Amino acid sequence: MDADTLHITLANTSYKPILAQIFQRYHIPYTLLQDSRSSIIPHRFSALFSYYLKSDTDSLRNVLDCGVFHIEQLQKLKDYLDVFSCDIKEPFDHLQGITEQGHILDTVELTKLQKLEEDAEQVRRQVKELTDPLTQPDSLPALIQTVSTYVRESIAQDGSDTNILLHIETMLKELYPYINKKEDITFFLYFLDDISQSSAPSQRKGVIVSDLRQAPFCREHQFLLGCTQKDYPAFQTKKGIFDENYHAFISTYPTMEQRYQFYLEQISAQLYAAPHIYVSYPLGTYEGKGMEAALEIEEFVRKLLHDPKAKSSPYPLYGSYEPVSTNITLSPAMAEALFVRDGNIHGSISALERYVKCPFSYFLRYGLSLREPMKVGFPDSYAGTLSHYLLETFTEEYGKEYTRVAEEKIEEILMKEITVMQDVFPSLEKKLENVAQRILTSMTQTLSLLDEYEQHSLLSPYQSEKEFHYQIPLNEKVNLALKGYIDRIDTSDEFLCILDYKSSAKTLSQTNVFAALQLQLLTYAIVCSKEFQKRVLGAFYVSLKNENIPYTAGKLSRRKPVTHMPSSKEEYEEVRYKSHRLNGWVMDHEIQALDDNGTHIVGVTQNKEGAVKARKLYELSSIERYFTQMYQLIGNRILNGDIRCMPMEEACMFCSYYEICRFKGIYAEKTQLVEVEDDIYQQAKGSDEDA
């Protein structure tokens, strides 16, 4: 088909942007007979008048976002308001006097905030000078003149269409006699919402695109798109005050049925406007809701199918589509330039886990060094950081007696950190007080649970936040250089174990481990076994969350007479301790040194003879061999430039780069990177289940 022989009629005008994109992409000439689109100019008038009516932070953001002010580094002010949510009437200077950042904000983050404040303060002065005539106008005429001037100046800089500006200024002149007080401005804002920009083509070329309101062109091929029950024939009934019931009393006015039949006759011309007619409708929306063809269209098609002269037939549509995946790769030379420094690929274990989940995300973060958005306020990760710091402080100061720290001491250290955060984010003062109370309660309960564990362990806290470096050769020139911090190492004369604090309950899954999705905990065990030359009893997660515990209030005896037996406090405590057990992998048969009664570690029990044994006993040397293979495989994929955009499903959930890749394909499946044999167990063969 030639573009000059086609005419497309849209029952749903929202298809216009989609068609325009398709035609532009494939360089097909086209003409939109009537292109109606919203304009930024009414929004600028509305934002400025709204700020006059209510001079709050939200109204100011609307003014800054609408583009009416062309100020260098305006984004700095917007970023500052997003972080601190303050008023521009007062200077931005509260961060300049802060020298102590505590242990939640690091020095880099505080320095960034202080630099942002300096830049935002310069912009604030300019914006305040421009907005003062809006918040404190000499008169309503002066306000209207100021708003018109600001919008007109913005148009001169960004080249917007002036027709709508002239239309709005004419409206203001007509309405001016009726604007006598501040509240009257609100009435004018309703008119702005309905203003749109409409344009007609100066010449027609290629495919003609119109809607049901426009007469069809006599071309060889006529397409009628979007003929659903909702959009076709789209007859408009009278609504509002002057509805159909009102018009029924006007004897000379056509009835709704008469108008409907006349309307159908008019748009039916679309169905006979060309020798070849193509009618289509979608089966569903993008949200998955089903849609059906209009009854009028079904009747029209039914008649044609029974008319041998019409020679009508269903249009052949694709029944299925092959998934298309775009493999993005870099040349090895480019990959080396981006990722290798001084003969090493530097990074953390979590960075490599990110690569496994989504290579493209790793490329954006560590190849292009695209920084993720600054954390605003007090996100949940800060609560985890604070809990880590409290436990680190207590174990370093009190050793094995850390679980018996007085609540007053916990509150003292906690509030010192919270006060620093309140100085940085003064608008969050009340919220931070609530956060402090929640962390205090959680930490007190966590310490009471850990106290039970410490009484049955021969090991004592040895180091917290232990920095480690671990190198794995990838080839003759490049190594994989890992760096990180181990939350806690407990030791005795002969043994050690690794404890990793988590903000919620977490299991160490063999499937996830050898799919390279849980590398941290066992890598810590490998590193410590080499450095300390002690027998590693195991590596475990410690949940800092007070889990919700399903617990029955009591039991009913089935024997007559039926009696109720309430649950005891001892039974509740047993269930509570069981739900907060350590979870991980045991690597030495002398596990009773860490849990002498087999009640504090998942998978560890005490038999009738009093011996404490683990259900699974893992071999650390075998794990190290498999981990070396996985790390080398991941490192060589990075060196080969494999940055494909094929994320696993969970990778996109909290990804800051989703707006860049806009991934809409099929998620990658979780697969093991190495074939694992039974040599990962010291004795009892196990199945692929959580420990």
C-alpha cells in the first residue's frame, strides 16, 4: 500500500500519539487533520495564581516545575526543597554550622548536602525576588500584570506558541471587572483547565489521520481503528443541568432517539468511504481489562460476511509473537577501560550480586558511575545502619555482656545519633522521635533474645565491622578485588563463627547461593578461615526484627466436659525464641560450642543422648572452590563486556535506573552458575532446601 492511498479514522483519539510515533520511526509521511494538545502556558498562569492564593511549598514546586522561571541551577533549589521541605522566605544556612555527622550520615553525604545548600541559597534569593510581587502584590491589577509579564517572558525564552497567551490575556481583560477580591481568582482558574492548543495542517501529505467528527476522504483504503463499545459510535447525550429530561420539554427540539439515528447516519459514511474498508478493535487494555467490539460494528460486519458481493473476510492477525531480547555488549577493550583499575576489578560482594541480577544495572552504576538519587529524610536503611552501630558499640565496650546493657544506656547512645539527624533534617523532628522510640523498643527486645543465645555459646564477640580484602585471579593480568565489612566475628581459642545482622528474617538458600545471589555470608567465612586460622563453626544471619508470631491463646479439650486450657507464658517464650533463631550453614561437628542445647540455630537439635548435631554439615573447602569458580565466571563476563539488559524479576523492584532502561521484556530465570556435587557436605547427604 502507498501512503497516499490510506486514510485512518480513529474512534479513540488517544491513538494519535502512538500512530505519530510509528510513522516517524518508519519514515512514513502522514497528516493529522486536527491535532489538539495541551499547552504549558495555561499551566503557568494557573501555577502563578495558585501561589498567590496559597504560598506553600507545594504551590512553589508547581511554579518551579512549570518552566516559567529560567534561572541557572534552578534544579538545585528543587532538590533542596525535596530533601528539606522548607520555606524560601528564610535563608538556607542550617547545615553550614554542623560539624558532627554522627554514624548514620557519612562525611560524603553531609558534604553533598552542604554543597547543595550553598547552591540552593543562591537560587533562593533570585526566586524570592521574583515571587515577592506574587505573595504581596500592591493590588489585583498589579498581580495580573506581574503574572502576564512572567509568562510572556518565559515564552520569549522557550519559543512557545503565543496564540494561547493572547487568548488568556483577552479572557483576563473580559473577566477583570468581576475580579474584585482574592477569592475571585479561583473562579478564573477553572477556565484555564479547559484551554488546549489546536492546530490544522497547512498541507496534506501521506497517510491522512482523522477522527469520527471529521468527514472521510475518498481514498482507496480506509482504516477504522478502536471500534469498541466505549468509543464507537460515542454518541453524546445531554448531561448536567440541561440534561435529556430538560430537553424533552422542548417540543421543537429533536428527541434523543432522533438525534442518535441521525448521528449514526453521519458516521456510517466512514464505513462506505473507500473501496477497501478495514475495521479493528482491541481485545483488551494495557491494564489487562477485556474489551468488545461495538454492537453497530458487529452488525455491519455480519451483513458484509453474508453478502457474496462484498467479498469480506477476517483480517489475518499474528497469533503469537517471538520474544525479542536485545543483547547489549561492550568490546573487551571498552569493558577493561570502564571496569579495571590498576589490574583489578574493584568492588563489593553486593555489587557482584547486582551484576548477576541485572548486568545492565551494574554497568550503569559501576561502569558509567551514574550515582543513585540522594536518600531523602530517614529511609529504612538508616534504621538498619543505626541498629548495626548500636550493636557494634555494645559488643566493643561490654564484650559478651553486651546483651545486658541498661535501657538508659541504649537510649543515651540512640538519642545522640537521632539528635544529629534532627539537626540535619529539622522538618523531620517529630518523625525521628517516633523512629527513635521504635528502634529503642526493637533493640531492647533483640538484646533480650540474644542474651539467651549468649548464655549457651562458648564464643565471645571478637570484632565488629571487620574490614576485609579478598583477591581472586581472573587471568594473567586482571584480578577480582573484593572489599567489604563483616558485621561480627565471634571466637574462642579454637573456633570462630560469622554473624551477619539483617533487618528482617532471612534464610541461606543453597539455590540462591550457587546462583550467586547470596555470596556475602559464606565469603565472610572463607576470608576469616584464612586470616584467623581457626575452625569455622558456621555463618549465620541474625534478624533484628521482632517478627510477628502466630500464637494460640489456648486449647480446647475434646473430652467431656469440654475445658479450655490457656497457653502459658513459658509456651509463648518458647515460640518466641524459636522464631528468632540464627539461620545459616553449620561447618563443624563441634557445633555444641556455639549452641550447647540445640535450640538457637535453625537445623541444629539435641538428641535423647544429649548430643548436639546439625541436620546438614557443610564443607568450607568445597564451598571455597565453588565460590572461586563463580567469582571467576562473573568477573570474566564483566571483562567480556556482557552488560545485557535481562534482569531477574526482583532486580527491577527497587531499581533506581528503571526510568533509563524501561525494561518490559521477559525476566531472566534464576540458574546455578556451577554444578554442585555432594562434596559440599561433610557427611549427611542433603537435598536442595534451605538450611
